[in-house]
Amino acid sequence: MKLILTQEVDGLGAPGDVVEVKDGYGRNYLVPRGLGIRWTRGGEKTIESIKAARAARAARDEGHAAEIKTKLEAAQVNVQVRAGEGGRLFGAVTTAEIADALSAASGEAVDRRTIVVANPIKSLGAHEVTIKLHDEVSATVALNVVPA
């Protein structure tokens, strides 16, 4: 099944991309959630409008993303979690907890889906995470995981 993506899908593509997916994945997941629409010959105009809007938004947001990057990298971020003896956590630190801590520390709203954690954080101490703010702008933030 050929689809035109209307939103970014991890591992598949960006808005405006034409992708080939299995019928069930497209019919049962992508289309009902509004992540893609069926490809047609008339859909070429849709592709062009999606790509034009994305390009305009990217040009406008790149400068703003650079400003947010400087704020995030300068912020002292502490994530409070429940921990047992020896500094071992009762679970992993989630991206939602990281996003809340980043928003509180920097004053900028951070979407949890933009946070990339290389390895699950399961111990107290200093850790680093990457936040993908824009296609060309990523911020590396130092986290300090402390017991609650």
C-alpha cells in the first residue's frame, strides 16, 4: 500500500514522503490515526503543499530552536525518582519525567517524543540525553538523577 505521510513517523519518514507499507499497517494504524493518507495521482498536489509548509516552518523554527538549545544546555536539570539502597532505581527514568524536569528548569516546553535516551537510565547520578529540537539542531543536556 502506498501512503503519503502527513506527520513524522519514526523509522518510516517525514511529512510529505511517499512510502510503501504493508496493507494492515497502513489500513489499521497509519490512516486511522491521521499519520498518512492513501496515495493517488491527484495526491501530488498534497505532497507539494505538505513539503512547502514544512520547509517554511523549518526555516522559521531553526533560529528559535537554536535559542532553545542554548537555554536547555545552560539549565541545571535534576530529575527526582524513587530509589532503593545502593542508588538503584525502582524502574527506569521515563522521557515524560525528563520532559517535565527540563520544562521546570529551563522554562521552555519540551515534547517527550523529541528526547532521545541512548540507554535506559536506571541509576542515580549524572547522565546525558539528546533532545532533537529541529532537523539540524540537537541539544545535549546533562541530567542529574537524585532520590526523591
